[in-house]
Amino acid sequence: MLRASSYVLYVDLPDLADEMLLVQTYTGAFDRVSRRIGAYVRSLEAARPAKPLYGEWSPSETAEPAGEPPSDTALETLTRRGYLTRMTPEQEEEFFRLYVERLHGLFANRWPTYLFMPTYDCNLRCSYCFQDHMRTDPGYSHLLKRMTPAMVDRIFLAMPKVEALHGIPSEAETKMDIGFFGGEPLLADNRPIVEHVIGRARARGAARFWAISNGTELDAYEDLLSPELLGNVQITLDGPPGRHDKRRIYADGSGSWAKIVGNIQRCLDRGVQVSIRTNVDRGNLGELPELADEIIRHGWNRFPHFGTQVAPIRGSHDKPGSRETLNTWELDQLLTELRGSHPETSILGRVDDGLRSQADRVFRHQGIPSFKSSFCAAHTGMYIFDPFGDIYACWEKTGDQKVRIGHVDDQSEVQFAFDVQALWRNRTVTSNPVCLRCRYNLFCGGGCAVLAMDSGGDFYRNYCDGFAQRFRAAVADSFVDFTAGRAPEKATRALCDV
């Protein structure tokens, strides 16, 4: 007996009252159908429990009365595309578990991503920084040391042992992805260590280098700024000059705008991909048009290797009930409205422009969606090395030895805390009952584990962040652009998503 798959999404299309999109989560099918067919599929859904074990179900679209069954040909197509199934809910859930296990294994058996933290120290004192206590609380002063060349050498000797865990043989062609993170990784005083890392990596084989930097001292790295060396840098500007200089401040309270702007230009002139991140709350949201004007005035938006992304502030003051902070769905709506009144802000990327680009590729038959068995690389293969040789899975949790996943000892042996490592690596969209039964799971990945914990949940809880509304809005926007013949907005991948 046919029933609707538990993993069907229903997307309303603007100005098309008689049509809608069906999306099947694990097959990746996108189909434009009549509302009559959509309502029929919906009428065959099995009832879900009224309340999940913990968390909340993502908000659903409004159901409509079902009409006459479609033709046999239409039923066959709906079944082949995955919208209808003969599996029971329990059978489909078990199938989905195995599907995700296989998918997650494919992600986990790729080359790891390595991040080097030359120091936990930073020359700025941004109020919302999740690491600010490390620079202001004397109890953490022991962390403010710098990585040594000997530690870098020790880590590189340990890398083959890490790669063996991912099924990569020692004779495999090297494809290293190396990032720099901090603190502020690209302080002028860190230059010898950064250069040593790059040299060791290039001696080993092919490598891509990138950094998340505050951009204040990049002039010390000028000869390393190139597509072949430090080829991609994420830099934060938190609004136009006046606002930025109140938020991104030095220890003496002075602003950093002028120094950063000069270094952004330096990077672009040398062919480095620059991604500007702007952390937004209600305090600086209204100043985004002025920031867009600044970017246009400098001409950065004319560089093909320049992009931006506006993201909600996630920091120490992001507490439940805060009147200043925004979730990603609220911010996406406000940015869309702002584009209507201030067209220049269209150069500022939204978090969900990546979803829009994925949908556009599907509509144009240029690819399939990018499935996410988990939220980010912390759950598949990211290794963050700090100055002490401690290894972490997530940059939001560095510095706390209780959550380190391993340590590189003085013999370059990797001592893994396998129970902690498994905690991170086993978090997938099937590891809690809310995500397992959510229609959006393979597009969302279950949300950020750190934000789930910080919002009063636990490590394996879902963190939805308005994703259901965001997905439907992004796909509908992309469909409108596609049918109007407009190219989608250029999506910028933020190096730091949280």
C-alpha cells in the first residue's frame, strides 16, 4: 500500500496559487506539481507523534484537503522520485539510518582538514568574542603562549597517523587543507610559525592554505598573500567605520577599521580570495546600507575573488531572550526586506544564499543538492592543533582540555581520547529522534552542537535556528529567479559559520 514518504517537503511558490514544489530529502528530487497532487501526497502521510522526545518539530506548511487520486502514470512517477513509498514508517526510518551511516562514512573517509592555532592571544577585544575570557581573565594566562617550530614539526610527523584513521594509505597523493585560526593567527609575531607551517606542508605535497583573521596585521604577511600560499582569508567588518570602531577594538579602546581596510585591499590586489563577515544584531542592522556603500566606494565588489556574508552574532551575550540578537531566519527576512528599500545591500550575502544556489543548480539540471549527514566538519574530519599539541574537533571549544579529542606527544604519537572523539564524530542527523524524523535533516545537518548545548540542550540535541522557514523561503526565491531568467546571487562560503 502506498503512503507518503516521511521525508517530503512542500514549498509554496509565490504568485502560483495552483502549483507548488515537492522536495524529497534523501533522493534529492525537486518537482513542480499542481497543488492537487501535492495535497494528495500530503493526505497519505502517516501521523507523527504529537511531541518529540525532546526539542520541537520544525513548523509545517498548511495542509489542504485531498482531491481525486492522480493518474497511474503520475503515481508511478511520484513513487520513482521517492515521494510515495511502500515501506512502512518503521522500515523507511531504518532505511534512512543505514543511508545516513553510509553517507557519513563517505564524508569521514576524506582527507582531514587541519587547523593550526599559533596562539590563543589576540590584539583585539571584541565584546561578543567567545574567547574573550582567555585574554582578560588571569586564570587563563597560561594559554597565551606561541606555538614553536618544534611543535609544528611534531604535528606534521603525526599527520600520517591521523590520516590512517580516515582510511588514507601512506602512499596516497597528498591533498592537504590547512587553515589558521586563533586567537588571532596572523599577528605579526606569528609570522615565523605560519611560514614554517606553510613550508612543511608544501614539502609534503599539494596543499591549500586559508585563514580566519581579524585582518589588522596582514601587512606583515604581504609576500605570503597569494593564491598559491595564503590564498583565502576571512576578515570581519562589523558595519561602517563608526560602528565597526565601537565593536572591533584594540585593548586601548581604539578602532581597527582603517588598518583592516588597507589590508583587505592588499589581499585583493594580490589575488587572495577575501570573504568579509559581518556579525549583526539589532544594533548594527540598520547600518548595513552604509557598509554596502563603503564596499562599493572601495570597488571591492568588482573583484571576482571577493565576497561577503552577513551572519547573526553568536557570542558570550547571545543568551535566550536577548532583545538584541537575531536568529538566522529573522536575519534572513530582515535582509530581504532591506534589499527592497536599499538595493545596494544586495552585495551583502545572506547565510542562506548557499541554499538558493543549490536549488538553482537543481532547477537548471546542473547538479543535485549537497546532503549533510552532520552539521559541519567537526563531526567528520577536522583537527585543530593548539600551541600545546592538544587536538580539538571544534574551534568553538578550543582551550578546554576536558573536550580535547587528542594530544600529540613529544614522540609525535597521537594519544586520542576516543570516547570524546566518538562524541563528536557520532553526531549525525540520526543521533537524536527529532532530527531522525525531521523532513529537513539532510539539508540542515542537525544544527550546531555547541549552540544546542549553549541554548539549554545537550550535545546531541537539534539546533534548528528557523531552518524550516529558511529552506522554504530560499527555495521559493531561487525558483522565482530561475523562472524570471535571473542569475542567482553569488553565494559566499563563510569559513566560520558560527
